[in-house]
Amino acid sequence: MKLRTDQKLKLYGLYKQASLGDCNIPKPSAFKIEARAKFEAWDANRGMKKEDAMKEYIRLLTEADPKWESNPV
């Protein structure tokens, strides 16, 4: 499965929200582009319940690859 960068960041943010809850790290410098993008993807889910983040993660993954569950790793 080939995901676009925006899809990867959205999934990353949802994963972090589902596993750790609200973003609890300081916002990285604008010069740290990758760290800043990851921070913003996670922080965009602030206040979302862990269960809702899990459901949204699965929904987006299924939208990107409807057969993901049957594909071997």
C-alpha cells in the first residue's frame, strides 16, 4: 500500500492520540520540519477520545486500502 505524506501524518496523529492521549510535548522549532509536522498531526486530535481515534484510524486505513486486514505483513 502506498500512502501519501498527508495520509501518513493523519494516521500517525491518530495512533499517538489512541495510544497516549493528548499531545504532551513542547512544539518543536519550525526548523525541525519533520518533528513539527508530526507534532501538528498529533495535536490536531487534541480532546479526541482514545476510542474515537482508534475508530478513525481504522476508517482511514480501510479507505486507503479496503483489503488491509487480509494482506499479510
